[in-house]
Amino acid sequence: MKQSGTGCTFVNNECTQRGHIWISELGECKEVIPPGGYGCSHSLQCTAAYPEATCFMQTCTCPPTFPIAIDGTCGRNCSNGETYSGVTGQCLPTVQPGGQCVYSSQCQAFFGGMQCDRNVCRCSGGQVFTGMKCEKRCPQGYMPNSRGICVHACRSNQVEYDGECLEEALPGQNCVVNVQCKGGSICEREVCRCPKGTVSHNGECLGAESHRVTQSTLITVDIGDQCVRVGVKCTGSSVCIAGVCVCPLGTTVNHKECVPYTTATPGASCAKGEECLDNSYCNKETKRCECKSDTQMVIGSNCVERLRSHVGYPCNNNELCVGGSVCDSISNKCACPKNKKEVDKQCIDLAMALPGDKCGTQTLCSGGSKCDYLTKICVCSRGEETISGECVSVSIIPPGERCNRALNNRCGGGSYCLRGRCECPQNMRPLDKKCVQQRQVLPGQKCGSSDSCMGKSICTDGTCTCPEGTYLRGMICSFRRKVEAGGECQENDLCLGGSECSEGFCHCTREGDVVRNGVCGPRKTARPGFICEPDDICTGQSICIESRCQCQIGFKISNGKCAAEIKVAIGESCSETTDCMDGICLDGRCLCAKGTVPKGNACVQAESSIGMPCSNGEKCVGNSFCDGRICTCRENQRPEAGFCVDIPRPSSERQVLTLRPPTPGPGPAEIKSLPEVQPTSARPQPQSSVSRCRNNSECPRSSVCNRGFCSCPPGSQMRNGVCSSIAGPRKPDPGTSCAFGEECRGNSHCAEGLCVCNDGLYLIDNRCEPSPDNNRRMPPPRNENLTACPSDGSCALPHCYCSRSGMEIPGGLERKETPQMIVLTFSGPITDRVINIYKSLFDGKLRNPNGCPIRGTFFISHQFNNYDQTQWVHSRGGEIAVHSITSEVLRDKSSERWRHEMTGMRDSLRAFSYVDKESVKGIRAPHLILGGDDQFEMMERNEFEYDSSMPVSNGPYWPQTLDHSIAWDCGEQRCPKKPHKGVWEIPIQMLQGSDGMWKESAIKTIKPYDTKITIKQFLQRNFYRNYKSNRAPFVLNADAEWLNYAPDNQVAEALEEWLQDVLNKTDVYVVTNSQLISWMKDPKKIDDVRQFRAWQCNFLLNDHVHPCENPSICSYAPSSGLRYAHSFRVCGSCPKSYPWIEDPLGTRQLS
């Protein structure tokens, strides 16, 4: 079937005449006949109109399943009082003439000539229903009502209303409608009453002041004029009905007089109002009765059919042009109208063919196209292309140039527009503004400029080779696994940071370089007493121990160098260049410290017996203890012969305690104290000097890496697994190590293995002095607290931003000048459950007002994450951030644990999804539970720019830096108490669910009874809270559970439809967290946002990241380090072991 005018016509390419079908058995074209039609000779004539219809006794018969022929189709039998509708395919109630209807088939069930006109069953052609059939007029004594049904005519004292005759009524008589009331009265409360200001007088409503109204005072009104005023009279024997002067029933107007009806035959005059008979009408111009039908003409006194002329025949004698033709006034011949063509003396509609459709003698090309009679295809003119069925002028872009379909330019030469550029199809390349076929060449084979290298290889120096960063793997160039300098590597791995793979490790290529933060670089230098890294060069003959350059045993810092100690005995003179063998240098002489006494050349702890003072640090002997003032015995003990012994228990306890006299021992002055037992460190202790190492960090505590082996520093030896001084216990100087539990001297104390100065003193050349030297002192630990947002402008963009309320718009912008940002954030792993939803959301169909596709921020966690799918999200411009490796609550964990979780996750993303470290700028705490200053100090040290983990109520709040106190209530979280300069916090606004409850994430708001409509309403309601207030960013915290919660993908569809709705606004943009911070640092008005560089499309931003088609599936069985079996997908080779905390690259071998 093809469109023909306003309907459809059967078209068969074998037949030139429309509505015909070629029947090969008969060798001729036959007319297509609808069901119930007569005249068929072959069943194909019937099946062309309705499937399964057959020709039986020259009549197209319907199949048994739909046996009733109706409306040109087949229908089924309906119950009594119903009829089948071919339009709806259902049984509908039958309707009598004059009844309410929807389809004509309802009317035709009673009478074949009826049709549904204006929802009423009426006769066609303006005829009326007499009760038996449709006629031109009602019989004598009948009149048509408003539904075209003949009813009894009304008497002279009656009026017709809605097909009923109602009695006329004078003022004061009963009535139903106004048309009954005479004399200017109106029907009020079912009684004819005179209008206000008039009175009834002789059946007329007159003015109240007219007490005597005579015939001479009445105003005359012509037929057809209004007669509603008081004191008017209709002229010409007309009467006032419904406020208008009209002629009574049975009369007609003639020269302003109502005269009885007179008739005139066709052709006769009707100038005096005669009624034209025999289907004629009175022509107001000629004043004669003319035939109503165009197919008839007046001959004698009758309307007879006109003589007919076919196409091409004369029509100058008023002949009727037939076959759809019209009389051409120039040639006086019958001709086909425009867009019609003569076929067998019939003017038929030409089928409209769109550009690209077939065309011929019976079709007309539309949309500005023309028929190419060689190809018989409707084609556009040169320089035009088809857009929505129309030929539109376009500019042709050659392959390789930029394109934009919205600007009516098209890619030529066989190319197509992809990511804003005309690209040739696969295995083709641009040549002379055309896409030409390329020869397929395998990697390693010779190639030319016109060849296509297969397996993702490229033609370099005449050979198909793998690009940099890839290697040949099964005739396909695969990405090489990237390994930081110092890490374990395998063949085909790519060592980074200026290193190369040698003996299983990425070693620095330049001699003398060391690995620092995964990059090779020259070794740094540090002076004695200053902080050092394991591979730094400590100057002045010092060595790096416990992250500080320290002098070897027997040396001390002097003038920035390690100088040999000059030992001075107790009681002798001392100075800055000498060192007391024991004790301290006081007033130029070596003296024992308080609580010690000289013994030979050493100071030993003074001892006090029971009852003697111990307030100066003396050691209590005889099993006694110091209560702060004197040495005394414990409870249930008593002194006896210089010892504290247990008091005997009473005999009632039936136990005999035998007190043995104490064994004679040395006197109080000769008792030596036992060495204290230090707590065992979790760090491994050196067992020998043969442990292999690459730097000091790999050696146990107190040992150093020397020529590839862990050994004790000079002047010390291994004792019980630790390095101890050869000279025996000594008190270390300020700034030196106290890793073995030594007691620090010189007004210092031991803190984290290092002697640090007491409060108020500063370290200067291993001395603690009150007068600081700003160039050489070690700063005290930072102990500052967060302060309120300043009002003096000291916190200024782009490095700092805050406000006292948290709701002030950055840059001083007004609300209507500020773009409303939507940040779509998704937390958790990317898996098969959500990847198709992400592909639908971010395939480019949803775009911001600047024309760029929307993007989201993905906080990735390790467990169950597919790194190949993460790579796809990254390649499409999605922002990748970290959500931890283990997904465990880190509230009370140390800064080091936070580092392992977050930087480890970043390392995994870099190694397995090829996400650059610099692009991973943000973190989200697991379960939105903060870690206090431990978390944010980790972020500062490891160059994370922002956190988005704080759910906030009230607001809406704008993001701020943590230079000063946050503006919102942090609740019971471990919130930062110290400043963390330049670290941004992007708060998560609480969401209100359909039950009115406020929750921090979308999954907690959804209910089982929610539908796509209620989810859209939920998104719109929460969005407008920001949009209609201060335009703070609307951060949506979503995850896979929420996206998959409702059946039939309702959540994802609601989110997509809601985004389509809000993106119709010119001031709404969907951005990533990084794009949000870029705007915060440099606020732009809505009018300037389209040119804002950070929000541009950046088509080639991640073009170097290509998702793979055949990822590796990495599976790991349970082991001592892995409780359950795990697997994930990755582009490239699988790691040796399952990546986990402290081993994010999977380089260790699990046992």
C-alpha cells in the first residue's frame, strides 16, 4: 500500500493501474476487491485486500475466524445489540438514527444509509430520516429536529425547541425556556416575567412610566431585526420569536412582507422568494433556480445529468468532465489537475515518494527531490542531502576534518561523523578527500602508506609495529602493565619514572639515582640533626637512622658536622667541645644528675632504704617503693631487717606461712638495678647481618642498609636481635636516637625513638637552648586548631574559600547569575549490574546547554570491581575517584591505614585501568564515616584535592576549603579539628524521600512501592530545593543498589527522563566534582559559562585510553591471605596475586 492523497491505495509494480494486482496464472492485472465485494475471478484479488479472504461465487468471502464483511475488512460475529468495527477491531454497541455514536458502523447496523456525523447517527448528504428511509425533506406536517429526524410540525401557537413543540406563553404564564415567552417576557423560575423596569400590559412588557400605550406610539421593526425592546412591533405580518422578527410557519419573506410559500421549477425565477423544487436552489446573483448538483444542468423545467467528457475531450458546452478531470479554461478541454496523471481516461493521484524511494510514471518525488529516470530513485540536487524527508543544502566535509551534524554539514568521501571528526570506516583511510580500501597487514610484516596495520599496530619505518606502551601478544598489540620505579616487573612490563626492568625489578637507569615516590631522581642531602629519607645522603659523616641524620656512636654534632667526642670524667672541667663520660656539664664541670651519685667515672642511681627520702629519683631497695616522698613497704607488708616482708595470715585461715630469713646480700650502696624490659616492637628485629635490602626502610629498626645487606651502624653490635652500643648504655644527646629505650639528657626526652627538646627549648647542634636560631632550629609540632571564617578577606579564591553561613554564593554572584550544578556521584565497584546503565546515561545523548555531553564522578572501591569497565568509564570522560580497597569503616584508623586504603586504590586504578595518578583527585570515606584529622592529613601528604563524605542537613551549603571551621553541623562524626589548607570539602545534601524522612543517600530513600513517576518527583523535589534557593550544587549520592532497585529498570529510566527535563533549562549543568571545584576557584556567570575552559567538551581528553574487547579474567582461589575466592577483569595481564591492602598491585605471592 502507498499513500495517495489522504488515503492508502494498493500499488503493484507489475501493474500500471492503481488498485490492481498482477495474477501470473491469468497473465493479467486484476482489480483488488474488498471483503463482501462482487466481481472477483481469482482469490488473489481478495487476499490483496484482506489476508485469508477467498473468492467464492465471484464474491470476496471472509475466513471463518472473521466471517463478517464490514467497512472493507473482515470482522467477527458480535452478540445481540452489538456490531463489529473494522476501525477498532472490536464489537461496539449499535445505535439508532439520532442516537449518540462514535463510528459509522454503529449506525449502519440499523440503516445502511446512516453515518456518524458530529457524534450523532444522521443521514448523509444533508438528508433527513423519515422513520423509514433518508429523504430530501420531511413529509407534509413534519419537520426535522436538530438531529435530522422528522417529527410532527408545531402548530401556529407553538414553538419548536430541540425537536419538541412547546406552547407559547404570555407574561405570567408557565414556561420551560425563554423561547416560549411572548411580549418581551423571559422565563424565570418556570414563569414568563417582564424584565426589570417594565410592566405587563395586554400581553406585552412595557415601560413602567407608560401607563397608556397606543398603537401610534409603538416603534416598528423590520423582519429579521431584534424586537427585545419595549414598545416595538414587528412589521410585514412577522412575529417576535426569541427576540427576532420572523415570518410565521408556512410563510416566507418577500419584499419585507410575510407571504405564503410559492414554488418555482429549475430554471424559473425565484426573485419573490419562491421555493426552488426538484433538487434546485435559488441563486442569489441570478435570482433563478439552479441545480444543486454540479453533475446536473437545467433542461426544460428539470435538473438532468450533464453530458460527460473524458480527459482530452471538449467541455465548451457545459459538459461535465469525468474521471477526476477539470475543464481547462484555456483549451476548453477536460484535463487532469496538478499532481494527478491520466491512466485509462482516469485522473489518479501520483504516489508521493520520499528522497531515496523508488519513483516512476505513477509516483511523484517529494521533499524537493527529483526522479532520476536512469536509476528510478528520487534524488536531491547536487549539494543537497536528505534531512527528515526534505532535501536540504549541506556542506560536504572531507575525511579527517571536523564535523557537526547540527550545522547541516555532512562527511563526504564515504566517511562518517564520529566524536566531531569525519572518520573513514574500518580498514579504509582518507586519500584525495575519499576513503579508500587498505591492505590488511599483520604486525611484524612490511607495510606502506596505503596499508592498514592489524592488531592495533601502526606502520613505522615500513613495518607494522606495536605503539609505545604496548607489546605483541597473539598478533594483537596489548597494553604493557605499568610498574613504578622500584617495583617488581616481568617481561613486557613498562617501567616508569626513569627506570627499566632488570632482574625482576624496575631499577633506575641513571647511576646514582634513587627511587622516591615511584620516580627515579638524584639523592638529596641533609645535615646532621635534620630529617632524612632512607636514600638521602647525610653530610658531615652522619648516617640516616630513624628518619634523621645522626652521628655515629662516639661522635656528636659540632658546627654542622659529626666530631669525635672528648670524654671528661665526673668532677673534671667540661665545655661545648667536650662530653662528660656520664652526668651533665653544669657550670663548666661534669656533675651527676639529680637522683644519681658518682661511682668511679660513672653516675649511678642513688639508693634509699626503707624510710629514707626518694623525692629526687633515688631507687628504693629492700623490696620497698617510693610513694613520692619516702621509701615504704606495700600494704600487707612490714619492714624487717631492711626488707619488706609479708605479714603472716591469722591461724583461723588454717594456713601456716613460713618466713625464711632473707638471704644476706649486698648493702644498699652495692645493689645494682636490673635492666628494664622494653616492649617488643611489631617491627621485625634483625637476626643477623645477612638480610638483603635495597634501602633503609626495608631493614629492621635500628639497623641500616649497607651494600645490599641490613647491618648495625658503626659503634654498635647486635644483641638479642637489636643493634646496641658497643660501649654499653649511654644517655643520648638531644636530636640523637633513643630507639633502645635510653634516657635522654640535656633537657630532652625520648619521643618516637628520638631525643627531642622539652617545651620552650630548641635544638641547636645537639643542645637544647632557650634562644632559637631561626635558620637552624627544629620547629615544634603543629598544634593549631580550626578558626572561624575570617571577615578580613584573608581567605580568598582560588586557594581558600569559606563563609560564616556556608550558603553564600562564591564570587559575590546573584542567584539568577549562578549556574545550577548537578553532580552525579556513584559509589562502589563498577560491575555488570550497572555498566549498561552507565553506558545509557553517558552515551552522549544527554548534553549540557554548551553542547557538551554530561559526565559523572565515580568513587571506585576494589572488591568486585571490573577494571576494564572502569577503563571504559574513564575513556568516556567520567571522573575517577577512590572509595578504598577493603570498604571497611576507617573511623578510628591511623593516617597510615588511610594511606594504604586510598593511595593503594589509586595505584590499582593506575595499573589496571590506566587512570593517571594526577587525575584521581578525590576520595569518599567508606560508608560516609570520616576519619578526622588522620584522614585529612593523609590527603594533604598524598595530594588529594577534595573529600565528599559529609552528609549535611538544612542548607543547601556550598563547598569550602578546610583552612577554617566548616559552616555546617558535623554531627557525631570525627570531624577535622586542625586546618588542612587547600583541601576542599564537597558536602552531600540530605535527600527527602516520599515518606518525608531525610537520608544521606538515594538508596535509603526509596521504597518498594515507588514507581518511575514517584522517583522522578523525588529527584525534582530535592533538586528544586537548591535551584530555587542559593543554587548550591545538587550532589546526588547514588550506587548500584539504587539504580537496580525497582523492576523494569524504572530507577534508571526515571533518572534519565529527569535529566532530560532539567537540561532543557539554559542555567542547569551536569558536571563532575573536579569541574565543580574549577568553577569554585574561578566563579563564572551563566552568560560566561559556555566559554568556561574547564567545562568544555575536550573530545580528545582521554582518547589515549581505549577499552579492550577481550579483557583478561583474573581468578584467585582462597588462601591464607584471601578468605574467599575472587575474580575481576582487566585489560592486559593479570597480577601475580589478588591485589589487596598494602599490596595494591598484587605483586606478592599468597601462600
